[in-house]
Amino acid sequence: MTQLENTDYITLKRSVYGEYSRAYDEDRVRFVSGTALAERIDWALGPLQPGKNLLDLGCGSGRLLRQAVDRTGGKSVLTGLDLTPDMLALARSELGGDATLVEGNVAAGLPFKNQSFDLVTSLNLVQDLPANAVSSLFDGVYRLLRPGGTFRAVIPCMAERNQAAELFREMSQARVAMDFRYADDLRRLLMGMPGFVGASTEFLPSTAAANAAKGSVRFTLFADILGDIKSLGLDPRQVQQGVIFFSGNRALGS
Ligand SMILES: C[S@@+](CC[C@H](N)C(=O)[O-])C[C@H]1O[C@@H](n2cnc3c(N)ncnc32)[C@H](O)[C@@H]1O
């Protein structure tokens, strides 16, 4: 990314997530149910034990870190990184001093020491990255993991290929630089990331686009896109989203 593109990218993302942060936690449980969110966080934190260190990339309002505090009882170093000051403000009020919060852009590198984390998580972040930043993110995470450590990522994607889904992808990319890859493409990309052992992906359908279409969320970006798709004569119900769960380890002894 050039310096100018980098500045534009940061400004755009901060503005999108600054807007989203106004009702972030309320909207999240309307996009995806509270139960589904809790299950995703539980899955991501599966390998976390008291005394193990965690880094959450794109930590948003700090919900995952809050769960991590409860699981580890003050025995672990917990760190969150996010690009958007408004999101970090929410996380600060959620976490107080229970976790270290860092402002940063994962597309520009990860400002932590090599092999300093046992678990790195990222929920709903990878779709925000420029295409060329995804492999460097995985390289960076691998570098930060201790041998035997785990990276767990939950990544929104498109469940099905059709004309409405393709328009949704194009409009999300053009308006907010979000890249909702098709599930099969995303799986292939993730399974090709070098270094990780025991890598796996699992796909689950998501209610996010369908619930946005109902218009019950305050963050109207996706409802607006679905409205535009409808006005072009297509059925917005054809826009089906999903999530991919990626898990991979740094080999012991590596
Ligand atoms: C969809 S939210 C997800 C937040 C949280 N992980 C969750 O699941 O609720 C995406 C988050 O990633 C952050 N973000 C977007 N691009 C980023 C980047 N390049 N570097 C760091 N954080 C980024 C946004 O500020 C936002 O808080």
C-alpha cells in the first residue's frame, strides 16, 4: 500500500467504524444472535488457559477480551489492537485496566515482540483488509505466536454465488472497502497460508445480511446496499452470508 492509499484506507475505516460504534453492541446482536456471538467467542478462546497470553486483533468493543479476563482470572497478559479510536474507547470502558489496548493498523504490521503470544484471535476483521494485506497478516501472526501457539479467526464471507451476492460484494468493496470473499475462495486462501500446522476451516451460515434487510439495526450500510440491490430488480434474499472459522498452530519446536 502506498502512503496515500494507506491514509485513505485508515480514514475510511475509522469513519465506518466510528459510525458503527454508536450502537455497536446492540447492533451486533441484531445482525447475529447473542447466542451465535457467544459461541464464536467461546470457540476462539478455546485454547486459552490461565497464564497463557492472548492478542485479539480488531478487538472492537472488547467483548472477547472481557470473556478472556473472566476465564484467566488475572493470570494472563491480555492485549487488544484496533484501528478505530471510537471502538477502543468502548473497549476501554468495558475492560478498564484488565487488558492492554493498542491503537494500530494490522495492514501496516503488528507492533509486538516475536513469540510473545500463546493465542492470537481475530473476529470479523479479515474482510476489512486490502487483498494484499491478508498473507502478511498471517505471516505476522505466525511470527508472534510461541511454538505450539494457535491463531483462531472468524471471517464473514458470502455463502452462495449469484447475481445479487456479486452486487453485494461489489458495493461493499466500493463503499467501505470490505471484501466478502466467497466461502470456497476464502477457504482456499486460508488453507494455503504458509507455516501453520493442523490448519482447519469450518463454514457456518450467518444471519447478518438477512437481518440487515429487516432494517432493525442502526448501522444502515448493509440495509442500504440491500435496498439498492432490490431497486435494481434483484431479490435481496439471495444475498446469503456465512462465516469461516480458521484455526492453525505454530508447530512445537519451530
Ligand atoms: C466488524 S468489527 C469486529 C470487532 C470485534 N472483533 C467483534 O467481533 O465484535 C471490525 C473491527 O476491526 C477494526 N479494524 C478494521 N480494520 C482494521 C485494521 N486494518 N487494523 C486494525 N483494526 C482494524 C475496526 O475498527 C473494528 O473495530
